[in-house]
Amino acid sequence: MQGEFAALGVMVAATEDTSRPIEVWSPHWEGFTLFLDLSTQWRATASPAGLIWLGLDYGAAEVVMRARGGRLDADLLSLLRDLEQAALPVLNQGD
């Protein structure tokens, strides 16, 4: 993921060892893969201090779910928002 940000000219420092696999519980798998599929759908704004990450584009989440043959229900949206809220402080941390 850092390589993708670097290609955009954005430096995001890793706060953990990202070379190790992580465990995702099966009830969270669909939300986790949706979160990964939305990696290009972040809303951001530019400021003198750099990019400020605002959140995910939920309209894009609906499109992805329809393409998967499913729908974005309340439980999946809640999980997606939890993942988004965990990611925002990391994305917005200063160097």
C-alpha cells in the first residue's frame, strides 16, 4: 500500500510490521475485501499541509457490491465504516 501512496507523491509511514499476514475472522471477510476493493475510492482534499483524507465514497461501495452480485446492507456498511474509522487516523497522521 505504501508503494501506491508513494506513486501519488504521498508518504505514509508504516506503524506496524506490514510484512506479516493478518488474520481476518470469517464474519468480517466480506467487509474486509470490500474495504480493499475500495482502496482507490477515498475522498481527500488538499491543504497547505498536504492531503487530508476524508473518508470512503459509499456510492462506489454500492457499485462494487452490485458488481459482486450482492448489495450493501446495514451490517456490511457498519463494518466498512468501522474499518474506515480505523484507517483515517493512520492516513492523516503527520510526518
